[in-house]
Amino acid sequence: MKRFPRIVIVFVLLAGVVTALCTWLGSIRVGIAAGLAMTAIAVLVAWSLRRQGRGDGPADPSRRGFLATVGLGGVLFVAGGAALGRVVQKLVRPDAAAVQEAAATDIGAEYMELVARASHPGRSAELQLLLAPFNSANYAFESQGLHPRDPRTSHAAVWMYLERVPLLAYGPGVIEPGDSTERVSLADLAPTTAALIGYDAWPKEREGRALPALRTTGKTPKVVITYVIDGGGWNVLRTWPNDWPNLKRLMREGANYRNALTGSFPAVTACAHATIGTGVFPRDHGITGHNIRDGATARKAYGTPGHADPKDILLPTLADLWHDETGAWVGQIGYQVWHMGMLGHGGADRAANDLPVGVYFDEPGASGWQPHNPELFRLPAAAPGMDVLQARMATFQDPGYDPEWEPWRTDYCCVPPVAGFQGDLLEATLRNEPIGAAGPSLLYTTFKSPDYTGHVYGMGSKWEGVMLNAVDAELGRLVELLEAQFPGEYALLVTADHGQCPLPDSLGGVRLDPIQLERTIEQQFGAGLGTAVQYTAPSEVYLDVAALGDAGATTDDVAAALRHLTYRQNLGPYVPASAIEQDLLDTEEFAGVFSSDYLANMGDVARFGETAFDGDDVDQGVPPTSLFS
């Protein structure tokens, strides 16, 4: 065997080149498959030529050895091409660990601790998106229908203007007045409640701690109510300072904690309410967002409203533990499925008459209050029907705000009667349920309408002040009910789950379009046999790790590639020119993008030091007493 036919050599060389190119462009599987196909063609050509005696040199009688040499050479070139393609990929990509480390250093230790508290292996998405201050992430349908100064925003971010929330404990005869600027969080509510009711078996290893310097009379209350204003963080209260007179009074007369935070990233409802219920953060309770990783797929936490599955909460809540030990009454009255994180797992092993009250509002079905899951939760006795809400709607006087943008006419989310309707349910519960009969009872309630109003109209719309005032009125109504029914024998904890995103246009912020973000990732990392992106949410991206591996990439590579994504690069063709902030086109979307692998191995965040994103707008600081004096 003196010489190979030239055409055989060409095919073998092409096998290596094709493999290298395909691998470099995005898929080692495609590259190897193409290279091996080229090698097979080379073997067939060599076999055919030798059979016909048409080689460039004398025919070699050892045909099998010749063909084996051709095949082996092709395989070696394929392997070499695959390796070369991978090497080129690595050379042209930035150092992903260094990029993420630099972003974390800019963001700073205080904020990175909030991110670390939400990182849960097996639950978190593969990418965590930390928007730059005052940027907002759209949902896909919003991106496709944007208009100038579109009020629709998302608060799935980490910054202090979203994290700072009111938090107070009130209960004449049970709780002494006080004022504190010590840093606390929503995780401290469960152990505080446990201390108030005398539950000594509360798990001490949980991260939350009883509120510091909370002075009590020693009297055990018959009921502890946790009242959450959804989306009622301090930046909203500051925007509408005259619309929460009852909350102001309770701050003056109760034990007020002015340096309270949601406590983890992202500042969204599902995470916060599970933290309230369990006394730990998402890295322990597992509700890392409104969506969670479930094996190979991403899905909504808790499943379907009306058929909710609370097993997504990985730890029992205080309500679970307290009822199981004492049989005392526990219940939750909210608006959507995310609120049941305060109550917990319900009554899987309980008799029907022993199920806890667990309620959401079935707005799409127009059927009013419903149990989260009738096998696990129940409605309270004498729950008001939709006729009560309709009567309230009939007497509502439209103030005429934002007439071009009025979803309240078809939805109940953003109109005061829905707050009053929830107040009716609370009153029916307090009057008709055996609260306090078998020991201290726990009642959790969340008023969703301020948050919904901010999402739809924007927190700067007058509708926000109207809804905040309506919820504050129900807070005053609740205190009156408690004073009448449990004078000197109740405790009321009032807080919010997060703040809201100001209109990006007003503070130099830009919008993140999930459709274009997905396309960007696919263009760079989705050239293999599968798509790289499974699902994109406002604060996270779920990736197909196997498809990324085929493309020669890791989740770290994707995080690094997105770090400096600009507004210009994230605009879809469906966004009208009138809705584009032309002078902000080169504004970066993110303060940082982190892979779940990076966060899992991040270690001590103290090394990140002070944040580079400082300023009075980003962190308005501890609210002064003048706001509620």
C-alpha cells in the first residue's frame, strides 16, 4: 500500500474539518455525526476504487488493511476536529467564573447574601437574572403589546427599594409599644409568633429569629393574625403617604421595626409568603419563585389553583406544626395560590371537619372564594358569596383615573370593592369559626390588590393610592373586630411581602424582553440537536443542560455571555418605535447574571464588599418616624 487515492485523503481531511466546524458552531453531536459520515464515505470510495484498481498507485492486495487504515484515519481526524472545535470555543469565550465574580463584586455582599438565600439546588432555575436598578422584566405578552410609558412592570429583582417592607407587632394588653431600627426580615415572623403563643418546640435551627427587643406583657393571645399588604413595601408607602392612616396609627402605638426586609431574591410573592410561614428562606423551604425546577421540566409552584399541591413547600410551616401538636384552629385567607405558603400543607391526614381554612379568590371562574384544594383545605363558615361583591361593585364610584386603561371593569383585581369583599370574609371567619377555643389560633391574610394595581397601572398611578387606602381601611376594620371580640387577647403582625417597580421610563430604566432574551441565548448556544432554553421568567431562565453540553457550553458560559446585554440588543421587531427609549439603547439590562452552579459554590459573600450600585434612589434607607408621626 504505497499511496492513498487523493480523493480518499480529501474525504478524510474533510471529515476532520467538518467535525471541527460543526463543533465550533454549536454541536459536538452533529459534528461527530457529520465527521463519521464523511469517514464512511471515504471508506466506501476507497473500497470502490481499490476494487476497480483505479487508485493513484499500484493496487494493494491487502485491501482490508487499507480500508481499516482509511477508517482509523478518519476517526482520528474526527476526534481531532471535535477537540479542536472545543478548544476554539473555549478560546473565544470569556472566563465565565471571572465575569460572574466581577459582577458579584459590583453588586456587593449585602445583596449577594439575598441572592444566596434563594439558591436551591434542584429547585432554582439554571440562570438567575439580576436586573440593573430600575429596569423591569416584561412578560412575553407585554413585550408584544408595549406602548409609550407602558405602566406594566415586574418587581422580580433584588434592590432595596423592593426589599424594604413595613413590619410591626400590635396588641394592646399583649405587646408593648416600641421602635427599632435593627435589621429584621420576614423569616422572623414565624419564630415571633411561636414565642407569642408559647410554642417551645419551634425548630431552633431555622434561620429566622424572634423579633429583637419585642416587649410583651406575658399574656398569651387567643389569636395571632398576620396581615400582609401584597406589594405594600416602603417605596409604595412613601409614594402615597396620606393613604394609610390606620397603618400609621398602629406603627405609633405598636412595636415598629423600620429596618425590615423581604430577606431574599427575588422580591416576589411566592418566595416571601413561604418565608413568612416557615421562618426560613427559599434555599431551605424550596419555593424559589413563582416557578420551580421539577426534574427535567419547569412548572408553576403549587400547581393549579383549586387543586394546589402544598408539598412543594419542603418544610412544615408554623401552622402545620402548631395544629398537629395542639389541634388549635389555623387558617389563611388570601387571593391567589402563592399566599398559601404561610399556612402550609393542610389536612392530608385529617377529618373533613378538621381541615384548616385555606382560601383563594377564583376570579377567572367568577365563583368567588374557594379552598386551595378541597381535599386539604376548606372555606370558613358563612363565607360571603359573589352577590356580596356584586352589591359592592354596584355602589362603587369610579374616580375616572387612567380612563384609557381600565381592566377593573372586567377584572376585580384593581378596584376597592374586592378589598371590602375580603374584609367581609375575614369578619365572617372571626365571628363564625372557633377561634381561640382550643388554644391560641393562627390566622394569615394577604390583600393582593395593591400589588395587582401596581402591575397593571404602575405604582405611580392614582389607582395605587386608592387601592392602598382601601386595604388600609380593612386593616382598621379588622382592629375594630378584634377589639370587640378579643379585647386585650390578640396580637396582630402587619407587613408587606415586597415593594414595587417604579415606571422604568421615569428613572432611566429599561425593559427586559424575554422573547428576545431567549432568542439571544439560542443564537449563541442553541445550535445543537435541542433548544437551550426551556422557559424564561422575569428573574430566571430554565435551561436544558444536556442541550448546552451538546453545544459545548455550560450554564456559566451563558451567564457570562449575557452579563453586558444591552437594551438595544434586546428589542424585538414588534416593539413600536414610540415605545423605545432611544437615548437608553446602550443601557445594560443586568447588574449580573449568575448560574446556579456559581451560586452553589460561591462561598462566603463577605469578600464582595460594598455595592457599586449605591444611591438614595436605590436604597431610600430606614424610613424616618416622620413618615408615620
